Amino acid sequence: MPELPEVEYVVRRLRESAPSATIRRARILHPRMSRPQSVALVQRRLRDARITAYERRAKNILIHLDNGSAVRVHLGMTGHLFWSASPVSKGVRAVLELDRGVIVLEDPRMFGRITVHPTHALPDLLAEYGPEPLDASFTWQALKDSASRSRLPVKPFLLDQRKVAGLGNIWAAEALFLARLDPRRRVDSLSDADWRALRNAIRSVLKRAIDNAFAATSRPDEFPEADLLSTRVYGRESEPCRRCPTSSIQRFEQAGRSTYFCPNCQC
DNA sequence: TCGATCCTGTAG
DNA sequence: CTACAGGATCGA
């Protein structure tokens, strides 16, 4: 579930609920969660470390520690990370026991992971990611330039984390709808006006998703499901298009993922 | 650049 | 039972 908006939501919630906490003990409850690192290594590095900052980079959650290390949490498809005042029982894969409360990693499918790295190694670790779409440096020219040697359809192109860090299947579809672009259009066919519209649409849908997440839930431990985040096309196969209600939203496969779009007003 | 794959849960 | 799932990586 987690794309940029959910990860951003998680980080902001952690900042407000557990600022500068101290980790008394970390428990990785399934060895898969810290692959390829050993459970023992991760637990040892986190013991008695104080948290100095929470950061998001692409879909990664970075928890900076005062001992020269940083925790990297990736939520995969089904991960949730949240602070709780009291222990949690269901679906827990890792727990950071704090001086006050716990930080819990739930992840039924275990595509997510939690690893620990020297702080100085983070830049190399994250070097492959492209620009943050909410940064001012994310211009339509930069986006266009990053596509210069690609002939992919625009939807799969947008899912490449080297092009736009943090964008995923839902918000790529939503951005294309807002920009009125057919997801099948090849990137080498887009005009400057298309790139400008796409860049603006990406920023718009992401900002709105973050805002809506806070508006849609009062519980810091859960991120609202996509259907509560007022998607226009994602998950709405066969429903009438919100912009031209005589057509209906279609779903098809692109690079192994579902793409939703309006065949009439996205062209 | 695609298909398969890592896993489990849920909806139909 | 089958289909599908919002991510990322690997090999062909």
C-alpha cells in the first residue's frame, strides 16, 4: 500500500508521537524482515540508541540515531509502521521498545524490511533514487530530460524510482488522469506541454493524498485505504468517469501492473 | 524490457 | 476455488 504519501504520513506521525525517543531494545520477530542483515546485528546496533530524527527518502523511512547508525525501513506492499503507547499483538514483525511506548512494524506479506546502516553510508545506499517530486528541483524539464533515452509507455516510466522517487501505481494513475494523458502514450511522444501538465499533476495528487490522509483518519496508527483518499480512477473499473460521465473507467495490464484510466478524456 | 518471484490476505 | 494486491529485484 505504501507509496510516497503513506510513507510521508508515517514519518510525520512518528515525529509527533515519538520525538527523540530512546530505543531500549529492538526485536526483529522474523529473520526475513532484516534480510540480508542478521537479526542479531540489527538488534545490537539499535540497543540503547537515541533517535535524533525521522526522514523520508523515496519510499524509505530513515530513523537517525545518535550512535552513528541509521535505521532504514521499507514498507513493501503491506507494511505499516507506527508508534503505540502499549504493546501490539497482531501481525507484528518487528518492535522497537522505547523509553515510552513502542514503534511497531506490521507486515503480513513481509515484502518490507528493516535494516541498519552507518550514517555515512546512506548517500550511497540511496544514490539510485531520482528527484523527490515535492522538491522545487522537480521541474518539468528535469522530468523530460530523464526520459530522453526511454521509449516506455508513460505509466511504467513513472513507476521507475530513478525517474520519480516515491511514485507508485495508484498515484501514477491518478496523475495521468489529472494531466489527461493516456497511460499508453510513449514518453518520446510527449510534448513540452504534456510534460508540464504531468509534472504539475504528480505534485498535485501527492500533496492532496498527504492532506487527505490526515483528514480521513484520526488514528495515527493507520493510513486510510485508497478508496478513502478520493482517487478518480484507481480501483474504479467500470465506474463512470468523474470528468466525462458517459464513459467508464477501464482497467488493463501494463508491465504486470493494473492501470486504470478513462479511454475518452485521457488521450 | 519483460516475466517470474518473494509472501500472505482478502474479495468474489 | 481463483484473481488480485498500492513494491522491488533478478535473470533471461
